[in-house]
Amino acid sequence: MKVVFLGTTGYHPNNSRHTACLIVPELGLVFDAGTGLFRARDHLQTSHLEIFLSHVHLDHCVGLTFLFDVLRDQDVGDVRVYGETDKLAALDEHLFSSLLFPVKPPCEFVPLRGESHRLISGGEVRWFPLEHPGGSLGFVIEHQGQKMAYVTDTTASVSADYVEHVRGVDMLIHECYFPDGQEELAKLTGHSCATPVAEVAAAAGVGKLILVHVDPMRDDESSLDCDSMRRIFPNITLARDGLEVDWGRHESTA
């Protein structure tokens, strides 16, 4: 089962990265709808899409306005966008105000209820709260015995409540916006520095760690000092747009 990273930066795109979006093509499953969502068109394999939003800051939702082109001439008839009730209401009122975007895309907004959802293609998505200005959600996806977690827009800490939710997953996808030394800014903005992300992965006993939502102003891949992070947790990949990764614990990135 492949995960394809369509957007791996935060705040705004740069010359090599678009904002937050990833897809599991075999399941028709998408997490976040940043500017990278336009690339989903090249990976459609199902007659449906289920899009889960961690929150609706613009770098995670503006790609919903691209859906007309993502779906054009494609055999996808069922598109559902899941999010917290107040976040979906904000999208409907503001992003899809007729003054900003005159025609709502062909999708259904579905408020998240309870703590989990059975996917159309099989498997389950569970969600849990994250600390971030305005609130955010993390997700754990389980399918055929494998588990993947997606945690973005939060300040990493081994004492954070979400660590228990991601414990033992085969793959943890975690934001890593700042290098070490920017801890105060990370706390202020609700983002993570490098070392605490590696510490979370080690403490949670995950199989591998994929770094996303990196600072678009620091596009040099050496800026996060992944070598130092690997001394804490060895199996780390800094995602780039277009990266494809297997769910399982065995290493098979392309």
C-alpha cells in the first residue's frame, strides 16, 4: 500500500514544494487539501475520494478550490470532505463565499462524528485532538493490519497526549517546520522543532518517521540536520513532493 506525498511544506508553496496534501491511491483517501491537491488527478484509482482535513488554515484547505480540475473527465462520482463541524462551516461561509469562489466544488461536507470512520474502500480512520491555534486533528489509519499516523500542525513533545494515539504505528508522518533553536517560535505558532519530533517517534516506538510540513523558507534539505535526528530515531525520511512510501515497517521508499 503506497502513500504519495503531494505537498510537503506549510504556510505557502515554494519552487519545489506545495502545501500539505497526501494520498493513498488504492483507498481513495486524502489527508489535507493544500496546494498540492492538484496533483491528486495523476493518482486517482477509485470512483470516490474521502478527504480528511486536520484543520482549515489556508495551507491545508485551499486546494479544495482545485477539485473541478482534479475531477474533470475522471470517473470519480463521490467526493466527501470530512472535518470538524465548525471548520466545515467556516469553509462554507468564507472560502466558498460567492464573492471569493462562486461555485462550490462537487463534494459533500461531512462532519466528523465520534472517534472513527470506516472507509469506503475498507479500513478505518481514527482521529484525536492536537494542540494548535484554532485546533487541529491527528489521524491514525488502519488497513489490513497496518497502521499509519498523520500528525501535522502541533508542537511535538514526548509528554503530549497524542503520543499514546500513535504508539506502535508502522509509519508516523509528522510535521517538522523548524530546526532546533527555534523553540519559542515553534511554541508561539503551534509547530515543531526537529529534536522533539525524533524524540516522539522514539518514545512511541513507531516503525519509521516521515517529516512533512517543513518551513518553505528553508528548502535546503540539510537545514533540519536529519543526521542529528537519526541519532535519536534512525529511520527518518524527509519527504519531498512526489515521494512514494510503503506503509509497512520494511524500508521501500522511491
